[in-house]
Amino acid sequence: TITNPKRYINDFERHEDAIIATKIHGRNNLITLEQSLCLLHYAYNKRVLYNFIIFYTDDLDEKDMIQSRKIVYPANITFVKDSPPLQEVLISLPEERRQNLLTRCLEKNPNITLEDIDWWTYCPNSRINYNWQAEFRARHIWRNPALAKYKYMLWIDSDGFSTRPWDRDPMAYLINNNLVVFAARFGGGKFGREEEHHRRIFKSFNTTICEAYEDKRVPHVVSKLGGKECFDKKIKNVHGYFHLTNLDFYRSDMVVNWAKNWIGDCYLCRNFDDQAAVTVPALVLAPERMWAMEAHNFSLGVFHNCEMDNKKAGGFIQLWRKGHKESNITIDFPEARANCEIKAGS
């Protein structure tokens, strides 16, 4: 059940049930993480002081965590390990799932054995550690004990970089409008490229999605549902790098069952990803509570994958130093320039 908030909250008023979360693989991502945390602090979080949960996979020690904690202070960071060592996981897998993974890895590495597989192995076209972050965010995150006491989550990828102070508060907007998801954009890729995508939706909800689109006459994404006649339809996703979600909705029994069906027996498969995992239940169960920032005049200047505000922006270091002439983008962020060390995003 999704209930309305007890009261209206103002922009940049801290809500006790909210958390900011992201994920890294391990020590190799710390420079990028620290840069993202620093920029977000001066763009937004120094005003609301939400705590952070950082999920990670490879071992970190306390020394690795010190600088991140200094950056966000007086907010706090909890680091949460999200997987046992990979070989332990592989040994514990049911035989069918283990063999499915090995078969996919053999496509890229004909002589590979199960013992050879590590987080950096390509199986077949993307690294296993990248596939794991997609599976973790699709299925495992929602009932992670670290999130149990929170109702609202702001997710930002660890390579998402804020470029100016935010003039509006997306968390307050999510809460006050009783949304289940408030995403940077609607249209971050598509699912339905394979009929199996729709089969898994139908298995979970006894319906599938025939169409989903934005309509300027209404504030939300519009979805049209149907049956097997729609199994060939390609449907837009929300962007995964920056969104806010109602955790009560995503950890509900029906949505958790959907996430389980979506991943199925395909351990570490990239083609059942986190963007669709977030998009589908909202389109089926609560489309009126699925809004896109872009349609509500939220222009927060979050850089990701060489884009910012839906414009090409080049590499981040170059953008930070000189701007992006072709898109007429310059960065005016003096407080961050004085306090944040920019090393990532070439």
C-alpha cells in the first residue's frame, strides 16, 4: 500500500525517511565516487544532509572509507557489501544457473573453466561485475536490510556528477506528489527487444505493456496494457543513472516477485537489466505515480555518460575546465571548484 505523506514538506527540508544510495565495485572506483559525493554535497546535500548507503562488491577497508566520510560530513555514510566472493557464489549456485553462466562465458573464452571466472571476466559481451550491478539493482537492492528503515531513496550512479547548485528539490517533489518513481528522463533505452521480456512481465502481472509514452496533457507517463498481441512491442525505460523511488512500492510482494521473475535463472545476464526492472512495475501498477523530471522542468545539471540536461557534453574533465562549445555548456559552480578535486571523467 502506498500512502500519502503525513504533511507537505518544503524544498530542501530534510525528511527523516529518505536516503541517498549508489554502488561501486571496489577500490578502483573510489576516485570517481569521491568526486561524485563532493559535487552532490555542494549541489544539494549540504542543505538537507541525507545520509548515504554505498553498496560495494570487492573488499574495502576502513582507510578506503575515510575520505568519502570526510566529504559528506556531517552526513554519514554506511558502506554495505553486496555480495560474497564470486567463487563462493558460483559454488553455491544451483547447477542450472551455474552452467548457464559458464556456457555464456565460453562464447567469449573457449577455454575458460568455472575456476577462471572472476568479476572482470567478459561473459560474453560485458564484464561480470557490470552485469552484477545491474542484477543487484534490479532484484536484490529493494529488501536489503540496510534500506529497511527508509521509505524514499535518491539513487545516483557513482559516475553521475552534479555541475551546479540545484534550484529545486527532487526528494520533496517525490514525497509531496506521492510518486513511486521520479526519474531524470523517460526514454533511457528500451525493453521488449526480446519476446522473453514480455513473457516475464506477463508471468508476473498477467498482462504486459503495449505502449508507454509521455503526454503533455497529464503529469505522468501513460501506459497501455494488453496481452500476447503486444509481445513484439519495444517499450521505453526510465533512465537508470539518477532517479528517486518509493521503497515501500518496490519492496512490496508483487514487485519483488516481478524482480525475481525478471532475473529468472539467468545469473549475471545483462539483457534483464535494472532500468526495465524499475520501469515495468510502475507502468503496470501505478503509471499515474511515474513522473519524469524533464517533463516537470527539473533541470538539475547532472552529468552522466558524456551528456548533461539531454545535451552532448563531451568528457567531464574537459567540460569542467573549458565547457562544451558545441552545446554551449559552461559550468558555474565556484563552491565546488574551491572544494572538490576533479580527476574522473576524461
